[in-house]
Amino acid sequence: MPSTNNNLQDTGRWARFAEFCLDLESNQLYRGTERIPLPHRAGQVLSLLLHQHGSLVTRDQISDGIWGSRFVDFESSLNTAIRSIRRALNDDAANPIFVETVPRQGYRFLQTPVFSEQFADKSIITSLIHQPKRIAAVVFALAVFVVLFFLFIYDAPRKNNSNAMQAYLSSTGYEDFLRGRYAQSQGETDKAEAYLDAAIRADPDLAPAYVSLARLNVGKRRQGWDKLLTAQDLADKAVGIDPELVAAHILKAGLALYYWRDHATAHTHINKALAIAPDDPDALVTYAYLNIIESNTDVALDAIAKAHQLRPLSARLNADYGWILYKAGNWNDAERMCKTSAELNWQSQFALDCVIHINHSQGDHAEAAEFGLHLMALRGATESEIDRVRETLNAGEREAAYWNWTLDWLDASETDVSDPLSKRGITLTMLRQYDEAIAAFEDAFTKNGEPFLAFFAVDPRVANLHAHADFDMLAEHSRVPLPLN
């Protein structure tokens, strides 16, 4: 039998057990020096179980200690936290090594942790904290270099073309290109645009710089249709300079699919990208979305599964996998993938939105509302706004309160939200305000520029609109290619 500890007497910043170590201040979990994704709430639950190792910790104790008495839908949230803990520890509920379920009562942590003020193995993580600032600066500079290098590789030709690679590395615009990509990765769009413009001025044949600049213009599409036309022109220049540049073909396929709704052109460029680099995850993701829009479900699932095998720890790709599965009707696996994405990046609105919609489709209004509360916080909701939604006792009404808050948020943030018309249409559909939803989508189609419109005919979020008199008309719009001018 494990030892019993009924009081929170174990002290120290770190709790070590087996090959794992939990930081009790941040609730971050490590295996050796590797950070293991674990949502913050799940980390709090694990901390409580560790402090009372060997003892039964009742569900009421967990509720009072972590969620507080005001939380009205504790059960599903705790179940989600326990599943996250088991996934992180690779623990089997039927034959547990770490967390034992005591049916209808609570949980017991089976290992005896060691509490310490030092990290598990006094690794480089701890030692670096105490090194001179000079070493820290070197480490930071090295980290920036690594980021810049991989950002460059991302836009470089995805094939064994050493001559093309050497030409880019020796380009007079190479350093400005790297600075621009780094600024772009940090969300500093104006600075990124200035650097990328400088890179192209220095070397008009630096094709990857055109791709990066095109992506910036796609991100600015709310400023006017001309931004998408500029992006198209830049993508054409990149392909003209380097027909073997995979990133350029992926970009042209995406523009054709999401904005021009020109499937033939999208197929041409994504097939070219995959011919050059059959194992490129980004090309496979675009290919999967193209095929799910065309209802080629098996092809789409094969492509996204291959992409996931190539990049299993990417938060974005896990969310893409979840969305593809959701659109294919495989809701259970879709929920699992989107929750994995949220665990890898708890700030991902893309992943959280996926979980919320899957829960809504499954009728799990309580969990939809719980994830909605977190998304509200990410979108700047005040504590009082969150409390008003949380304190709505009925789960269905609580989810509806979340959607109503989303409508208000869209009104208040319309100039800052990407694709507000589609988001409004989807939100109104969730609230069963179907005429208003159709009107929002009609407005979106009139102005275009919102990638969701490419999915309109097949997306499960608008399934309840299929019976509306105007749905078929809008669905047909989603299939008709648009002119480029």
C-alpha cells in the first residue's frame, strides 16, 4: 500500500515521481527536461492529488479546493482534467500506475512523490537560471538564430536542390528576409513588411520573400479586396522566379481554394507541391481541406493522417486534423484531436472553437459552455461577464449565454476580428436565429474575403440551415469560381 498523507504538509517547489516532475508553482509537468503538455486546471488537480498521495481525495474536496463553490458544472470539467492527466502520464484508467479512480467518490494518487526546492535532476534548466547575464544573452541569441533558421527553411524549396538553396543563402537580401520572417512570426506586421520589401529590393529574385509578403497581404484582407489581389500577384511572381518553390504553390492553392473558390487551379498547384515534396505537411493539410470541401472524405482523411504522422506535436496541425474529422462526421476523434491541440497550446482560439462546436453538435452543452468560458477570457471578457455566463444553471442556457456574449463581442470588435461576417452567421446558427444567420452569410458572400465561405456547402456548423429557402443559392455561390479582377 502507498503511504498516506492526509495533510498538505509536503513542501517544496517541485514534486518528483517516477520519471516525472511537476512544478508546483506553475503546474507545468516535465519528463526529464522535456515539458509535457498539461492544461493548467489539470495541473492544479495533479498537484492536489500529489500533496495527498495515498489518500482518497473526494470530488467535493477537489471542487472546493480548485473550482470553488460558485462553479456549477464541475463534473465534466473534472473528468476532462483527469483524462488530461492520464494522457500526460500515459496512465491506464483500467490498470493505473499513478491515478486510481474510486467509483462515485474521487481519486487516489498511488505513487509517493518526493518534494524538493530543486528541479528533478538539476538539469540545464535550473543551472541556466543562475548563470551570468552574458551566458543568458548568448542563449537568447542562439534561440533567435534557430527560430530564424527554421523560418527560412519553411519558405525555402522543399526538395534536394542544393543550388537553389545555396543561391538563397548567399542572396544579398537574405538577412532582411530572415528579419522579416522573424517579425512576422512575432505579429509585427509593419516591421515584417518593411524588412521583406528591403529584401526584395536587394534581390528581386528572392522568391521566398515574395511568398512571405503575400501572406502578410492575405492577413490584411479586411483592409480591402486589393490586398488579396496583391497577394495573388506576389505568389505569381514567386512561382515565376522559382517554379520548384513548394511554399509558393501551397499559397497559390490556398488563394484559389479559400478566396477565388477555383478548385481546378487549387488542384493544379497543390498537386505540383506534392509532386515536389510528397511529405510536406502543409501541402498535405491544404490537400485535405480541398478534398473535404469536395466531399472526397477518404482522400482528405488519408492526407491529414499522413500530415499528422509527420508533425504530431504541432498544435495547429492537431487542430486541423480535428476540424477535418469534424467535417467528415467523426466527432469523437475530432474532439480528441482538438483537445490535444488545446493542451499543446491553451491559447489557441482555433482549437477551442473546434471543441466548442463539436460539443454543441454532440449535445454536450455543459462542456461547450466550459470551453466557451475559456475562449471568452482569451477574447478579453471581464470577470463579471464570465461569471454571468458561468452562473447560468441550465447547461443549454449557459451555452446560449456564451453565444450571445460572442455576438456582443463581434459587435464591439468587428474591425479587429478576422472574418466577422462568417463568425456572426455561425453564431446566429448556434442560437437558431436562422433568418438572421442567412442574412449574415449573404452579406459575407457579397463582400467575400472570408475563407469559411469555401466550406459553406459542407460544414456541419450550418447543417441546420439546409432547410432554409436560401441555403441552396448560397451553397451554389460557394462552388462558383470568382474572377481575379
